[in-house]
Amino acid sequence: MARNEQLIRQHKLLQLLEFSRFGRTLEELRGDLVADLGLSALHERTVRRDIEALQAAERMKELLEDP
């Protein structure tokens, strides 16, 4: 796995969700990531972990901004 693969996946996830009006299922996100990034395979658990990491980053950002 490339050192920056996780960051690239998470960035692509943000892009996919940004342009999705009504959200996406985990399976849809996984399929789009595989197609868009040219991956041979990607497990749904990996996508779930990436989403959880993005959610945790948002919570951390909110904590740091709270006076």
C-alpha cells in the first residue's frame, strides 16, 4: 500500500460526498473509489474506517475551535 493511499481515499470520499445530493451507500462509495482510483479491490471495512477517521477529524476540529 502506498504511504499516501489512505489520504487519497479520504480526499476522494470527501469529493464524492460533496457532490452527492442525498448521500451514498457504503457499497456505492466503495465502487466509486475502486473505479475512480483504479484500485483492484477495496473492502467496505476500509471505507468505513476512512469515514470514521474523517468524522473524528471533524470532531477534533470542533473541539479546537470551541473557546
